[in-house]
Amino acid sequence: AKKWINIRKSYGNFYKVPRNQTKLTIMLEMLGMDYDGRPHSGLDDSKNIARIAIRMLQDGCELRVNERMHAGQLMTVSSSAPLEGAPAPQMPRYRN
């Protein structure tokens, strides 16, 4: 992977919170969620990060690539950069 979405960075920017409030357990707590699974389990951490991403989409966040590797160096991608590739996934609309 040469490009990705850093959820911690997206979360902090979207909810306007400082970096020290973007740890996984704090993000979940601030969103009114409990941690599901065992802490530091790769699979459980991934599922919890996905739950945060879903909530951010529900709250109107447009998740975009915000980090990439170039020549072995980590680089930040500007939030004003044009979108690349397919549009961001949207939450499905359910009819009542």
C-alpha cells in the first residue's frame, strides 16, 4: 500500500480534537462506543477502527487519502488535493 487513510488524522481534523485525543480507546469513548474484543489484537483493532470510520461517514465526514509513501518517506497528502480513483464509499440508505 502506497496510499491510505490515517483514521486518527481524519478523526482529529473532522471532530476538531487534538492529537492526544485520537488514541483508539479515546476515539471510541468520545463516540459513545465500547471497545469490542481484546485490546491490541490486530483483528479486533481493525474492526473497531472500521466502526469509527462508519460513524464518521454517518456524521458527514468525507474520508480521503491523507498519507502516502514516496521514495521510502512518509508524506502527508493535502486535504485540498483532488480526489483520486473511485469516489468514497457512502453509507447505504435504508427505507423504513
